[in-house]
Amino acid sequence: MSPEEYSYDASPVDLAEALSTMRPIPTRRGQSRPVFVQTTDSALNKILPFMALSVGIDNPTNQWFFLMSEGRWIPPFLVGARWKLLTGTTQAQGSWTPPPGGANSATASFATQLTLAYSSDDLLEVAGLRLAA
């Protein structure tokens, strides 16, 4: 390619124009509520004071957890996950139930706490709320 065929436009670009091709940033409503579930708890059933649209999940345990509001199982050792809830919910409900064909260990590992961070935002800004110690 000869220098005559090559051209580079070094003129400044307006920031708004440059950002216009990016995905829109979702509206932040700012309400969130952490829910902690011990492996010794039989079930989770709490009312949330807002409509939750997403949940952050930290499950460092070796146990499966069934999230009833989503109809989904949270696998063992899943840490830093963010799920967009298919339908909003005002209830945090679940149980330590394995999926069909799966099994929960008879004894919990060193980690014994699941953390669910419900949020009114479409997606949480951070991957997880905190790890259980």
C-alpha cells in the first residue's frame, strides 16, 4: 500500500459519539438485601422489601441449593455468580435439595454458608457480596 492510499483521520472524536455504540447502562435502583443460609438450615423463606430482579450467588459449600423463585439449582462451589431473575420476586425461597440424579454430601465441608445478594437492579454491579468464612 502506498502512502497516498493510506489515510488516517486524527481529528478529535466527540465522547458522546464514541460512546453511542456501547450498550446502554441499565438503570440503578440501588436496593439490595443479602440473605445468608446455613447448611444446617432446612429451608429459606424470607420476604424481601422490594422486587428483586437479580441475585448474586456465593456458594462455597459442597451442597446443592434449589432456588424456588427461579426453579434453578445452585451447584456446589459456585462463587461470584450473578443471575438475572427471569421473573421478579419479592420472596427469597429455597432449600438444600439436589437436582434429580444428584446428591448432597452427608456432611458439609469447611464452608457452611450460602450468600444470596438480591438486588432491585437488572444486574448487580459486583460479582459477589461476600464470601462466607
